[in-house]
Amino acid sequence: MTSRHPSPGGSPGRVYLVGAGPGDPDLLTVKAVRLLETADVVIHDRLVGPGVLARIPAHVERVFAGKRRAHHHVRQPSLNELLVERAQAGATVVRLKGGDPFVFGRGGEELDALLAAGIPFEIVPGVTAALGCAAYAGIPLTHRDHAHAVVFATSQAHDGPAAHDWAALARAQATLCLYMGREGLEAVASALTEAGLSPLTPAAAIENGTMPQMRVVRAPLARLHEEAKVLEARNPVLVVIGEVARLAERFAWFRSAGASTADPFADVPDAGTDDAVPRLNTRTG
């Protein structure tokens, strides 16, 4: 891409919106690693794992632009301006985002600012949290016997709790992945069960997914908010709701310090049995 509005001092630099993945540095793409090694400056989020940051050479400038709910180190408009200013000065800028830049990463907002300023850019996808965290927890998001679709949603909007069509989600027969899932989990469970989803639906909350300190809490949907209280409020949590969460006990392969060996669904009927209440992921085979 060429700049439509070059800076007065010469051609602008370039901004790379790079997905850092869910935390494990081995999940970085080859292109992401190459860009970290050749950048002039890396502007990174709080959710970028320490192992990923360790891949940045010492001579590359780092700028922390972390956010968590209601606490912004650098607010989004100021961050957009920073990207534009550094690129207009001729720098090669890596905007490093946890997960994928286009999945709840505000990548579109930053691109709007870059386009308005005529800054060349590229997008480097990353492994988004739903894929990485579920895989490390042994949860297949789709399965021919349990789920033929996946829904990515967030429990929080920029101005408060997200206002989803919970009835539609309850009828979707899909695996529901909730980003920022710890916040409002009890209200989410209530909304889904009131819309017809079984309170016995298997669910899991995954903290620090793909990292050595990963913890996975599994419970029927109605109890998950109580079980998840053991998780740290400041850490990212992904919630997976659906029959596939039951499979984590069989498929668990990544054993971390917080791994659990108990099966919380031992007495919960499978969705394919006559005793089961209809739920989000129903058995089709």
C-alpha cells in the first residue's frame, strides 16, 4: 500500500497490526516474529504475554498501551494519534495485540485513523483467545456429535454489559465463547436459562489460557459463576458454554499448575439422553 498523503518530511513509515495470540509465544506466526525483530517501535497491550514480549529485541522501543475494563493506560483516541504520529515520523510500527487484531481487538478503529491520515498498514492475524484457550483446555469448539457452529461474543460492551439476543443464542445449538467472560457471568447464565437453555449445560471458564499458569474451572452453567470465583479478577477469562465443554476431561493434554482432574459433569445427563433438558449444543448423532 502506498501513502495517499505523505508527510511533509518524506514518506511515512508503516503500521503493522499484529496478533500476538493468546499468550504462549510458540503460537506466534512466523511473520509476527519477523516483524518484532525488524520494527522500530512496538506498541503493545496488557494481554500480550511476557514470553511474547521477550521476543522483542533490546534495541526495539516498547510502548505500553494496556487496557482493562474501566482502566486505560492510553485511551483509544490517544493511541490512534500515537500510531499516526510515529508512522508520520517514518517509523516502522508494530501494533501488537493479544489474540487477533480483528476479534474484539479494536483493530478496525485503529485502521480508520490510519486510513484518514494516509498511513500504509498491514494486518497480521493471530490465534484468537477462543481458539487457543479452548484447544489448550481440551475443548473442541465444534464436534459432529455436539456442535455444528460457534458464536464469539463479549459479555461487556464499551458502555456496560453487552445487550445480546440471549434467546437467539440459546436456540443456536452452537458453542458460545464469551470474551471477558468473568464479568457478569451470573447474569449471562440467568439470561440464557430464562431463554430456554438448560442450567445443566456444560461450561468452562479458562484463565490465562495457553500459559503455564492456566486454570480451567468447569461446571454446569448455573453453577459456573460460583466456581469461577477462585479465578483472579484481573486476569483474562474466556468462558465456553456448550456440550463440547464436557469433552475437556477426556481431551485435556496441557497440564498446568491450576489443572483440575475432577469431572464436574459426572452426574449431568448428556444432551443425547432421554433425561437431558434441551440445551445449547444438542447431540445429532
